[in-house]
Amino acid sequence: MTSKELLYVEDALGHEKYFQTQCSETMNRLQDNELKSLVQELSQNHSTIFQSFYGLL
């Protein structure tokens, strides 16, 4: 993996971690169970993507 590709993966990891954190924080503030469920699913998706990128390292 080139240094440029490594920088891309590191950047992508940071973005996915940020999105996951934002989803978790938003989920904790929601009262509508249907919306909570949707945001929880989004958080899980970002976690899966994070793990996929992390696996590249």
C-alpha cells in the first residue's frame, strides 16, 4: 500500500468514526423509537464500514 493510499484509509477511518459517534449521540437524544431504530442501523453500518477499512491495515 502506498503512503497516499494509507492516508486515504486513515482519513476514511476518521470519517467513519465521526459518523458513528454522531449517530450514537443523535440516537440518545431521540424519543421516537422508529427514528432511534433507523439511526441505530446507520451507526451499525458505519461501524461495519470502519471495520472493513481497518481490516485493510
